[in-house]
Amino acid sequence: MTTDTVTIIDDSTGKKVQLPLLTPTSGPKTIDISALYKELGYFTYDPGFMSTASCSSKITFLDGNKGVLQYRGYPIEQLAAQSSYLEVCYLLMNDKLPSKTELAEFESIITNHTMLHEALKRFFSGFRRDAHPMAIMVGVVGALAAFYHDHMDIRNPEHRMITAQRLVAKMPTIAAWSYRYATGKPFIYPDNNLGYTENFLHMMFAMPSEDYKASPLLAKALDLILILHADHEQNASTSTVRLASSSDANPFAAVAAGIAALWGPAHGGANEAVIRMLMEINDSGKPLQTFVDRAKDKNDDFRLMGFGHRVYKNFDPRATLIRQICHQLLNDMESTGEQKKLLETAMALEKVALEDDYFVQRKLYPNVDFYSGIIFLAMGIPMNMFTVIFAMARTIGWITQWNEMVSEPGYKIGRPRQLYTGPIDLEYIPVDKR
Ligand code: SDX
């Protein structure tokens, strides 16, 4: 990073402060304000971090205006077309594409870490049957810290690597077992003869009483979706993982915090919210414009779920790719009438919204969550599992960002300040005098 400077002048005192202007490989230049409080005695104010870079990173690059997403410099379109989710995991974690031998070794390591400690099974039965699988996943992932004390020295690169491998390997088992428990079905153990996504579908849908073979079409579509969700710069859940880890908390606790943040409908919970919205539209029998008008009405908290993005102000490149997968899958499969109806409604809604000034002016386009739910439904995956799959995919992103942060010499605990607007210096009044 080369540095120029910017000068800030305090108009009330005339005091000037020169701050370094950092030039990234690509993207906006960044003012290093870390000396501002010391020099000028002022904080900066940026709730929601609209203009704030929380860290420097070499992992994922986004250009919101050009719809660019790159993992370790490789465009998402090339990775989606030619790579696999486990190869992308290797790329993100190791900052290089693996050789054939390295990839085979990595796949074998992941395959051999998919089992959970038998005692962990009892954690699932502590939940009510109708527990949301995300609630189960948050609890079980956090509990992994109780099982891996032997490899939790976060200063040890080998411990960090084995932790990353364990999490990538075990998330599909935890995800599938969350679903199996919630639906009263027996747990299906991982099968080391299957590929990553095939194994997940096997653990989700196989039954002890009959043969099951995951559809290669679905396994491939799911692998693609995992690639598209693997990492995404400093989004809310990744920032949560970084902040939680900055206190030197263990990575399982930090990832559990990331899962909790992802669950919100404004973030990873949007894929489930999109389907519920499309179903509400279909069941209402009302014209689409009614819902578009509601989304524009400031007095109505209804939003077009799956639309808009903090960074992408043109199009979300993942949405473009997922839209293609959606059409292809529904064409290749005997999808049910309801799935086709949901897709038709989604496409019609997209068309109406993209011709409406309100959305065009605010640069609100379909995001990664707008179509993914339709694909999950076509795979037979229930709505409350959509965000669980997003969490499964994003685990490699969280753990890679965690590894990057804790590997930096002298990283600091994250401790933002505030603009205090409450009362000050009040006199305490004893209760009998109030
Ligand atoms: C993900 O950050 C990431 O990278 C996240 C993610 C990842 O991979 O990690 O990409 C995954 O979370 C995708 C986003 C999924 N969320 C949704 O689809 C929920 C619906 N979208 C919104 O809630 C919203 O667009 C956000 C949360 C995604 C972005 O919110 P911002 O950037 O804070 O924008 P904003 O709320 O300030 O909205 C700006 C304007 C407002 O109107 P005005 O006040 O200017 O009049 O746009 C309006 C908003 O009311 N607006 C919408 C809208 N989204 C924004 N109006 C109707 N429907 C919407 N969906």
C-alpha cells in the first residue's frame, strides 16, 4: 500500500492534522484515522460503517459499482465455472490454488474429519423438536470448544489450520443433523466414499430403511451455491467473527457468534424471508404492484426481501449466476407446480421492481438471496434450513478472515467508541424522596 496524505483542518481552532491516505491494490483509497483522536481529540461517527474500513485484507475483493467479486484475486465467474467448493476452501485458506496432489490430500483430510464426537449427539436432544435449525447450529458449533482443547492455541498456525479443517468438515454433519433432529428422523452418519455436497445430501435425506443416492445434478448445483456464498469481505457476520476473535476468544465461539449474526433477515436470513414473501404474494392473489408499492411505503415495514445490498449498487454477480442455476435446475428437474410458480413470481417481481423508479434511483437490485431459496426448495430443502446452508458455505470465509486477523502481529482488541447523547452528572434521589 502506498501512502499520500489528507489534511483535516479544525475550523474552530485552525489546527491542522495530516493523515495518511492508503492506496489499496484496488478499490477506494482509505484515510488512516487512527491518530485522529490523539491529534485532534475527536472521534469519527459512522453508524452502520457506511464509509469505514475495519481492517486491511488480502482475501476477498468486491467492487459494488462494477459487480465484481474475487476470491484471492480469482473472479467468482471463473471459480463457479471451473472450481469446486473444497478447492475454493483451499484457495481461501492457503492463498493459492492447490496442485492435484494438494487438492486430493485436502479433500481426504476434510472427508476424515466429518464425524462428530458421539457425546455431541446429546446436545441435539436438548432442543425442542420445533427448534429452528439455526438455533441448534449456534449451540452445537459453540459447544465444539468443549471438545477440542488440544488444538486451541490461536497463536499456533497448525492449531488454526486443524480448526479450519474441522469446522469445514463438520458443518455439513451439524447442519444435516439439525434438520434430522427437528424432523424426528435418525441421524445419518457421514459416508467417506461420497463427495462433500453428496455427503451432505446423503446425511439430509437418506433413510436406514431404503437405498438413497444423491442426485449428481443437485450435488453439483449445491456445490456451486456453496462457492458463491463462501466469503464476502467484511459483511456483518464476518465482522462479528473478527470482533469476537479480537478478544482472543476461541474460534468455535467466534464462528457461533457469526452464525447468530448471519441469522438476521437483513443478512443471511433473507433467503428464507424471500420464499415467505413470494408465498405471501402468491397466496394473496393481489397484483405484484401492491407489494412493490408496500415496499416503497415508508409507513409500511414491508421490504422486498432479496433486493438491495450495502455494497452492490449495480448487480450482485452471485445473483446473476444463481439465477442461471435456478432456471437450469428447474428445467432439468420435474419441479413441482409450486416451485415453478415461485420462480415465475420472482421473475415477474424482479421485472416490475427494476422498471420502478424507486428501486432504480436507490440502486436496489436482486442480491444473492433472491433466487437461492427457490433452488433449495427444488432440492427438497425446507425453508428453515436455507440460512443453515448459507452458514455452512460461509464457514470457510469466517475462519479464513479469523486466521488472517490473528496471524497479524500486534492485532488489537476491537473497541469502538461512541457519540454519547444521554444525561450527565445527575444527583441520586433516594427512593422515598422520588
Ligand atoms: C446479504 O454485506 C454483505 O455482503 C451481505 C451478503 C453476504 O454475502 O454476506 O451479501 C449477504 O446479507 C445480502 C442482503 C440480504 N438482505 C436482504 O435481501 C434484505 C432486504 N434488503 C435490505 O434490508 C437492504 O437492502 C440491505 C440490508 C441489504 C442493505 O441495507 P442498507 O445498505 O443499509 O440500505 P438502506 O437500508 O439504508 O436502504 C437505502 C434505501 C432506503 O430508502 P430511503 O431511506 O433512501 O428512502 O433503500 C431502501 C431503504 O428503505 N431499501 C429498500 C430495500 N432495501 C433498501 N426498500 C425496499 N425493499 C428493500 N429490500
